[in-house]
Amino acid sequence: MVIDGIDYPEFIWVSYPKVLRSPAGYYIGRTAKYEEDDAEVPFDRLSGYYRFEEDAEKALEG
């Protein structure tokens, strides 16, 4: 699968941007699925970190 001009043969699917959470806070990013696994894994981070989920949601909408 080619994503943003880079070939990632191990992924079969990448999500649209959405709010994700890590120990550092909430952020806007995408998840992906590997060919051999049904679990979604973090793929990239498209924003800085937000302290509150609501702030990340507003940034995603805006």
C-alpha cells in the first residue's frame, strides 16, 4: 500500500485522521492494520499533543 508517496507493503488499511490517546496526551493521527492481524495500530501523528480530548476533537473538526 502506498501512503503519502511511501510504500508500506505490510499494511492493508490506514484510517482517516481521528483523535488518539497516548501517555503524552491526546493527538490527531491515523491508525493502520497489518496484513496478518486484525488489530489497529498507531500509524502516525498529525498534530501536537492536547491535554484534553475535547481540544483535540475541536482541532480535528476545525
